Amino acid sequence: MLAIIDYDAGNIKSVEKALKLLGQDVVVTRDAETILNADRVILPGVGAFGDAMGKLHDYGLVEVIHQVVEKNIPFLGICLGLQLMFESSEETPGVEGLGLLKGKIVKIPENGELKIPHMGWNSLHFQNNGRLFANLPQDSYVYFVHSYYLQAEDESIVKATTDYSTCIHASVEKDNVFACQFHPEKSSDVGLTILKNFCEI
């Protein structure tokens, strides 16, 4: 069983739909026992960093997420879910993230030509043998919607980058913890392959 964490963030339904398309047994929940007994857990989301952390605290999910990681359950953050996994975000100064991985979330720099938020398809550069990208060719295209991006402290956990005004750390992986800044559930066959790879870890 795969648990999608429900904390009132956007985009949960489309993640659920993509996983069901792959034949997964999916439950959308904020029940601690259900999450901790899942085979895999996903933290999706679209929204603001501070509001999202507030909801995770309100629902008692911060401790649950840390327990998921400690139990070595495969855990995937998507979009805002990736950002929440790190220590802080320029979007909401003073609000602490989950701190599962070291790094910070910063605003995509203005360059006068590119629109922010970054919305659309960009190619990925794979590096460091990410398990999510097995059987995918270099420069595969995925769909992004974001104004802030990750600067991971440890480059070795970065498994994919993309260029949009700057080099964006688009996906990370460390032990049982995975995250994508882009939306695999909106990235056609490439995205379904990424989700399938996660489901097979």
C-alpha cells in the first residue's frame, strides 16, 4: 500500500490518479498509523512553504514524516514536497522546514527574459545514478511549476538538474529519501516511468 500524505495542499488528486494508472493500491490520508504501515509514502503539494509547514504541524505530521524516514520506508517529495524536506525557504523566512536533507530553497533569479514562476517543460540532466531515472534517456523532458528552487548542500545527493535562469537541483536522493521539484504526475510517459521506478524500490 502506498500512502499519499493529505495536508490540504494542492495537486494530491493528480498524483493519486497517476499512481492508480500504474495499478498501485493508494490511500490519501493524514492518519499516522496508516502512513507508518505503508510500503511507500509520498508528500506531494503545490502552495506556499510557510502555510504548508503550518498545516503539517497542525495535523501532527512532522513527527510522523520523520518516523517514516527513520523506519527506512521509501519516501518521495514532489514540488512543494521537495522544498519542505529541506531546512528553510526564502519564501517564508524564519520558518523551519522538515530538515530531512541539508540545503535551502531560494528564489529563481530574474534575468529579464524568462518568466517567473517557471511553468513548462524542461529537460533533465541526470547525474550520480538516480534510481528514479532508471531506463530513461538523458535530456528527458518533465513539467515544472515553481518560483523557488533547491540549492542542496551536498552535491552528491543531486540526481538531476535543469537550467532555467540558473542551475536548478531538480531531483535528489539519499538512502530511502527521494524528491522531485518537477511534477512526474504531469510529465506524460517519462513521469509515469519515474513514479513506476519509485514504486519498485
